[in-house]
Amino acid sequence: MSFEGNVIRMGEKRNASRILVGKPLGKTTCIWQDDIEKGLKGVGWEGTDWIHVAWYRSKWRAFVNTVLNLRVP
């Protein structure tokens, strides 16, 4: 999940950011952002504005570590 934080901090005009949170053309209905939100829902963090958190590196690192620790049995 640290990759997503780096991409978000790149800015909206970078291709990587457009791919991560953009809406695809054509019949594809799933985007990476949906997968991230499904993962957060799986650990009980649904509704978290992860894009806002990703802008702040220290908060994002703490957030990722917390989520990863919740997923370990």
C-alpha cells in the first residue's frame, strides 16, 4: 500500500495517478481505487478517505502499518 501513497503525492496530472484513481474508458468497471476501498472494508476501515491520508507521508505510513497489522492473524 505504500506505492499508492507515492502515486497520490505525484499529483493529478501524472499518468500513474490518473490510472490509480481515474475512471477507465470502455466496458471496464473496476478501478484500483475500488480494490483499495474493498481491502479497507475487509479490515473494518470502510469510509476512510485514504487519498487525503496519502498526501501526508507520516500519516500514510502509520495508516498502512495499522492496516497491515490488522490483516495478520
